[in-house]
Amino acid sequence: MSQTKILFIDRDGTLIAEPPDEQIDSIEKFALLPGAIPALLALRDAGWRLVMITNQDGLGTKSYPKKKWDLIQTLLMGVLESQGVVFEDVLVCPHRAADACECRKPRLGLVREYLADAGWDRSRSAVIGDRETDLTLARNMGLRGIKFSSWAKIAKQLLGQRRTASVERNTKETRIRVDVDLDGDGTAKIKTGIGFFDHMIEQLAKHGGFDLSLDVNGDLHIDEHHTVEDVGLALGAALKKALGDKIGVGRYGFTAPMDETLASAALDLSGRAYFKFDGRFPREAVGGLPTELVPHFFRSLSDALGATLHLSVRGENAHHMVEACFKATGRALRQAVRRGERGGLPSTKGTL
């Protein structure tokens, strides 16, 4: 899935105030709308590319001559860029309103190159504007349309979206349904058919700080292997889906002590699956969960999540050792999936 998302933003009435035409007699009448710069910076840091799109007549009118339009636009762009807000493109209808041209919103002439480009994600892009024509343009482009009220509300609406995912994995051996909410509080509802495994997955969610619902019907009459493996694969897939573009996440993360036991989980949401385990359990099983399946679970999780995970454990009590593995990995996940990092995507390659 493409990670690029775009906000197509109307200018007059959305970025700058738009008084009636008869009042447009000086530059001073135009003001950047309150909260625009902090909101645009936050959206930039969250990975949105910014494109300005306006119907303002490029040829000018009697009340809005081209010279005045050019001066206002130059001033606006200078103020925005001085604060770090950069629009990668400015799309302006070059015709008069009376021409009814194909590039005048809500027609698609100005955005045809974008519509022909498959390299951006329509599902997470939007059109923002103060007029019905902006919302119609969004529908014509197949995008979400957001009616402007204030920049504070726009930022909250776009940045406050919860990162959730649902995954179903059905095979001849298991039937699994996973629901995750990365912005939850660690609430878990788990049913795998293996009591101790339920408890461990609860630890993963609690210490990971994400809500998790997991329902499994597995072939436990044969053994536990398929259930444990497939839960790892389904949960990893759900976490990967919920992470989306990974913009602003911590990416890395944790060492956890538990009495005589010490477990370390070094995690990287790199997009590259790799798992390394170092440890030996003193018992073959704990609470119906074979200890040999513990590293197998984390390998499956890493494979489906597309993460590098180095997990090590030392101790004497097998119960403590297994639990410390899940707690440490949960804490690593909490740090890695948490949002709030500035600078967009935590990678110099531009992708994770």
C-alpha cells in the first residue's frame, strides 16, 4: 500500500480570510486564519503532503485584479514557508469564472495528473475547503471531503483518528478473529482455548498499551502448535494493518525484570521480518503451553508484523521466564507504536 497521503486545501476562506469583493481594497484585509500554521505543521509531521487548489481567477477581475492576486499569493506563501509550511504544488484555475472551463472546481481539470498517478493513497487523503464546490470536488476525486470550520477542529479530526484493524484468519486448522486498537488502554478479551496462553496475550496487550480482542477456534485435540503459530501470524498482521504508514511512531523499543528473571526485547518496526531468540526454559510446558512454542509464537508475530525482534531471557522459573518475554515484548511494542515523534517517518529511506 502506498504510504503517501495528500491534503488538497482551498485557499480563500480556508487559509486566508475572504471578505466580500467590494471590501478587497488592500493587502491588509487578508489575514491568515487562526491556528493555520500549527495545524499545518502537525499535519506535515504526520505525513500529509500539502497541495493548494483555488478557483481564484488567474486572469483577474475588476474587483480582484491579477496584480493584487499575485501580491497576496506571494505574501501568503512567504509567511507559510517562513514557518516551515511548504505546499508542494499550487493549482490555480487560469480562466475567468464566466469561461466555465474544465479546470474550475469542482471539475477535475486541475487534478488530472494526480488522478493519473497511482503513487498516493486515496483512502487517507482529503479535500479541505469552505464551500460546497470543495466537497463536490472531493466526491469527484473519490476522496474524503472536510468542510472547514476551524484549523483546530481540522487537526483534531485528522490527527485524532484511532489506529484500528480487524483480521480474520481461517484455515483447516484454526479460525481466528483479531481486533486491535493501538490507541487504547490495554484492555484485552482473549479466548484461545489455552488458559496460560490467554494470560500471556493479555500481558502483551496490557504492557503494549493497545486494546485487543482475540477469538480462536483451533485444533487443540491434535496439539497446541497450530493455535499458537496462527495467533502470532494473525496478531502480527492486525498490528501491521493498524500501524498504517507508521508516521510519527517511536519505531524502537525494552528490558523487563521479573523476580529472578530478566527478559530483553529489542524491537524495530523496520518492515523487515527477522527474529532471534536466546534462552532456555527449565520446563517443557507451563499451564498447557509448551515452552518450545514461545519463541515460535514470537517468530510468527515478527514475520506477519514485518519487524525485527531480538528476544532473550534468563531465569530459573519457567512461568516467570515466559511471562517476562511477553511483558518485555509488550513494552517494546508500546514504545515502538506510540505516536508523537516529530519529523514524520522515522527512517532516512522514506519508508518502513
